[in-house]
Amino acid sequence: MTRSETVAGQIGDEMDKIYHAAGHGMPLVVVQVISYWSEEGKKDLQDLFASLEMVDYPRDRWRIVVIDNPSPHGRAADYIKRQWLVKAGVTLPEITLIESDVNDGFSGGHQRGWQVTRGFSPDYLYLLNQDAAVEPQFLWRVVQSAEERPTCVATQSRIMLKQTPELLNTRGNALHFLGFGFTLGYRTPPLFKGGLEGDTPAFYASGAGVLLRASVLEKIGGLFESTYFMYHEDVDVCWRARLAGYDVCYADDSVIYHRYEFSRSIKKFYWMERNRHLTNLINYKIPTLLLIAPAALVMELGTLYFAVKSGWGEAKMKSWMHFFKPSTWVFIARRRSVVRGVRVATDRQMLQHMVGVIANQEVNNLLLTKLVNPLLQIYFWILKLIVRW
């Protein structure tokens, strides 16, 4: 065992003693990871597991669940078995490997993992991306933050850019009232608080590194719906949590590093656009949907123009076609029923956590900043004055 591993173990033991002195043990945490095999993915998994070996949380109070989604390049399962399962209970906690028969994306994979994770009766579930690496105290710090704030269902770690580790990937995510999500603090130093973003509320936590309170998940309608596949499932679970009267929080001293590339995300334009509309239709009340409809229709023309200009016109049209399927509306009706069952907060309260301008640093242009955003901000102000439900 290396000196770093010894020190990490000692720190974990000391924390465990503190908790036992207070009359209870350290919270049990399950860290879930979706694995997807490629040459790039192999390097990601190497970095991830090597960093997890250094985690200072007591080894018997956390475990890892890996959901291996099939890839055209093969399976990560063989590599994980050969390289990392042999270290379970030695330099790593216990590891459960789930080999999926189908690739149903981030949301479906994590939901499948959650079905297994629930059997361990954890206090918390931590979702962690394959292309991330963690600091040794990331888990202890985020658990400590959640324990101090019992109303927090989701507590996000501070996510730094793996490629540029002195700069932020996100310190929380803002949600525009039309459903556009964007990161806060992107490519700024962690202490930067100025400008628009310094006053922008964070609506949801990123699924790349978030701690979820297990006891509350089923009360708010579960973790994810596999229908989402990828993108906006983290918006949906945080929106449901807020509607149920809980909070979404941020632990600045819990630090992970994420190999985030905006261009990689924008290639999934279909999923982002389709799921943005799904999430709005599920979580807003009908009167609110009617009020935002004029702005939404104008914005649809704008996003269509942007999509065609960028070569994603077909993906945009495909996202619209999804809503011509009867099964889509059956899904929406079912999820709206779930939301009605958990809702104690109003749309008016939700709007207080949202924003009226789109401040995504990668797609800013003069038309957006000088015309669209000012008009949307005025619309948003009026909307907040009108909505009382």
C-alpha cells in the first residue's frame, strides 16, 4: 500500500470515529458510474478508478456500482474485471458490475443501476461520470454538506475542467424558463463571482457529479426515466425535487474534474431539444404552458434557424416528430400524474429559481445578446408578475 493510500485510510478512519462518537456511523454511499467502451473511454476509466483508490471515505461505508452499456467498440466489462474488480475490498470498496444487454443511455443505465443500488439500502447515491476524476475528499465533503442541510435532495460537487483543472466546468446549472439549461462559471476561476453569472440562480445539479438523498428519490417519482436516454434527466429530477419542497444545493469544497467538451454535447442536439420540451410539458402547470407558448413558438423558429445554419436541421425536425407519436403523450400524461402527486410548490416559486436570458458562453452572438435576450428578459419579468399558481 502506498503512503497516499495509507494517509487516505487514516483520514477516513478518523472521520468514522467522529461519527461513531456522535452516536451513529458514517452514511452509506453508493457511487454509480456508466461505462462505455472506446480507446478514449479506456483512458477515462483508468483515470477515474485510480482517483477512486485515493478516496478517504471509510471503505466499508461506500461502494461502487458500474453499469456497462454496450458499445460498437466492445465492452468495458472485461477491462474492469481484469484491472479493477481484483482491487475491490483492497484499495477500492466493494464493486458491483452490471452488464447491460442494451444501451439505453445515461438515464436508462443509471435507472437500471438504481434498481440494484436500492438493495444496499444506501443513505446516498452519487452519480459520477466515466470521464471524471475525483479529489480524495470529494465524497466526505459532499456528504458533510448534505448532512448539514437535510432539505437538500441533490448536492452538486464543484466540477472543474479536467483539461484545464484551474477553471470551472460548472458550479451549478441555470435553467431558462423555456427549458434551456447552461452551466454557471464555465471556464472561470472558482472564486470568480462577478458579472451576470454571479447573480444567476442555479436551478439544477449536473448529473456528472451529484449526491442524491436516497430516501427521497422514490417519494419524488424515482430517479430517471429511460425515455430521456441522455440530457435533461438531471433537470427533471431536480425540478421534481423542488416541486416537492426540497432544495438543490452545492458543495464547493467537494471537487471533481470532468473532461467536458461542449462540441461533444452539441452533437446530441436532438436529445437536448426533444428532452427540453418533454421536461417543460411534464413539470409546468397547463396555465403556465399557455403563457409561455408565444415565446416558445418564436424561440422554436430561432432554434430552427440556428439548427439549419449549423447543419442540424434534420435533428431539429426529428425532435418535433417525436411529439406526433401517441406514446409520447401517454408518457407525458403519466409523468404529469407523478408530478401532481408530489407537488407542494407552485410554478411561481419555480420561476424564482429560473432565468430570463440565455447565457451559454459557447453560443453567444450579437442577435442573442442584443435582441433576443432583452426581449426574453422582459417577457420573463411579466411572466413572474402574472403567474400566481
